[in-house]
Amino acid sequence: GFTFPDHIGPELTEEVGPFLPNIGAFGTVQKWNRLADMGHEGEELFLDLVEYQNRWFGKAAKYLMGRYDWDLFFVQTHLMDCVHHLYLNLADPATNPDPESREHFAGLIKRCYRIADELIGELTEAAGEDALYVVVSDHGSIPHLTSVPIREIFERAGLLVWREEDALARAAADQQTDATPASVRHLAERNWLERVDWERTRAVPVGPTGIYINLKGREPHGIVEPEEYEKLRDEIIGLLYDYTDPKTGKKPFTLVFKKEDARNIGLYGDTVGDIVYACIPESTHHGLQLSTADFSTGSQKGLLIIRGPGVKRGFVLERTAWLVDVVPTVCHLMELPVPAQCEGAVLYQVLES
């Protein structure tokens, strides 16, 4: 059930070995938080699991490339995202004052980079020297000094109301301390939208940076009248700009604007939220900052490496490249038509001619 077509799954299991899914992927945060709570044993177990999965990816790629005809081959590993979430704060001098401890956790991160590098080596060996290679990350990673309590801000302002009879709602609303085990903190957060009193809630922050108005006529239990919509959006924008983080003394919200203005940073559509916000780099993990965010040893900027026929060697691209530029560039190099709805552009600067 983990492949399409279905017969590929048993075939890979027979030829390569059992597949280990969900290493650090969505839906498994609680599992990785438990590993973090286990100390050294959890660290070694995490490294064993990710090493097994990434070696499996390499072996599977070799087998599939040798067994079937192919034009495009994609491999995605969640390894680096997961290890940075777990250990970057512990490896960075801005968030961990203990040099010995920092060195230890930096070593764990480097071991994961080696595992990812070995996977790329397996893929290049399988595909051959004449293939076109693109190595890309969807984002970088930075340490953070604090976490913006966005739901607590909405609750105190009376915008977000929990169901009174639900005891778990209070556990989710209470701010957890740093001493609370990570697995317990995640358990309190799980499925929190199910504990919202929609008959009294006017707005909720959902996803990385979206704020949604509980608008009558649009939402199933909407209570905000359409004529109140603009006034409420202005009220929320002011609320977030006025907020000061008690831990750092800083204003964490660097940008808060209405969804129609979010096109300036490439966000639009029905699911982007009625209000979009971005935080200063050190205030939270990735997804809530602008992609240009830098703090201490970390950066949110992504990685892009391209190698192969028609690509300049040793060239450093100075212009800004976006994730949406990868597809048209690959299409151009493979002499394929660029998809009609593609929003990116060919990175002509990296081409030999």
C-alpha cells in the first residue's frame, strides 16, 4: 500500500528490504518528541532509523533505475528537516550556552548530513555521469529563542474561545513550560481545532501563517457578519503589531497584512487565510518567517545545486532563485515543454549557452 503501482511495494520489499516510513514526516511529531525526551538512547535510535531509511532509498533507487526505463527520478528525504527541528537549538551558541553540549549536538547534525550525502552518492552512482542532477531544499533552518503564543494571544483578546466542558481544551490553552516533556506538549496540542467553541469564536490562527475569520455564510458555524469583516481584520492586525514577547521584550510580528496584499510574497487563493503574518527570525521555527530570515548560525534560505549536461561548472548564481524556477529549468534542459500553469522562470544564468 505504500507504492503506485501496487506491485512495486512487494517487489522492493523482496529486493531491497522492508520500507520504514514517516521518518520525521508530518503526523509523527509526537514520536520524534519522545525520542528527544529519551536522551542519548533516543539520539542513537533516531540515527539508526534515519540511516536505515536513507540507505533504503539509495538501494531502491539503484534497483528501480536498473529494472525499469525512466526519464525523471525523484527522491525526497525528510532527514535534515527532522534533525534540525530536534537538535539545532541545542547546537547553536545563541540558544545553548554550554560549549561541550553544543559540540555534541552539532556532531549529531553533521552525522545526518553525512547520511544525506551518502544517499546522493548512491543516486549519482545509479544514474551515471551523463544525468542531470538537481539537489534542492524547500527551506533552511534557524534556531529560535522563543515561540510566539499565537493562540493564547487570540484567546486573551476574546477572539478564540474553547468549549467549556472540554478539559483537554484547557490543557491545550495553558502555556506549557520548557520543563514539560516534548511528547506531553505535543499531546496537548493535538486536534486543538476540535475543541474550539465555534459559536463564540470570531477568528483562529491555522497553519504556519494564516488567520481565518469565522465568517457567516462562508464557514459552517460562522458568526462574524460580512459587514464586520474589514473592521475585524483591522482589529487583528493592530492586536498582533501591538504584542510584545515577554521573554525577549521584542515585537515578534514583522509583517501582518490582508490576504489580497499577500500576493507581494507569492501567497494567494482561498486557503491562504484572511490575514497573513510573518515573524522576526529568532521568534519561532521555519514557516512563520520570511524566506530571507537569518539568525545566528542558521538561515531559512534554501539550497540549490544543479549539475549535468548544459550546466555551467563552478558557477555561483547571484540572482534570487525560487523553488518555482526549478521545474521550468529542468524542462528546458530536458527539452520538454514548460507546464502551462508554471509560475517560475528558466534560470538561464546557469546554462552554458
